[in-house]
Amino acid sequence: MTHEWTLPVTTDSTIASVHEATVTAIDYRDQPVLSRYDLRTGMRIGEPVDLPWLEPIIGSPAGDTIYTLTSLAGAP
């Protein structure tokens, strides 16, 4: 196995998933932020997206639910 690249923020408060050639990472340490990266190069895709609606549910019973983000169509 060859190490190609690392997520810029790799803490216990980061969740990452891969779909096709896109790595999606959510850092929920302070204010949750979603970032996307190209799997092949590690380059960021677009700008990070703040997820302020996620903060209140982290650590709550609702935080044990799996949420799926399927589109960023309305994101700035």
C-alpha cells in the first residue's frame, strides 16, 4: 500500500466517506464543516461548506442517526 495523501484535518472529530472519485469529509470539532476532495489527487473540490444546523445535534440522541448528504446544489 502506498500513502498518497492525507486529509488536512485528521482528528477524532472528522468523518470521511468515499463515493466514486470524491472523498467527502465532515469536521465537527467546532462549527461543522463539509469539505470535498478528489480521491486521485487529494486536491480540494470547491470551497468548504459550513453546516451550522449540524452543531446542535452532535452528542444528542439525534446525533446517533446516520444522515446522508446527496447534493450541494444550493450551497454557496
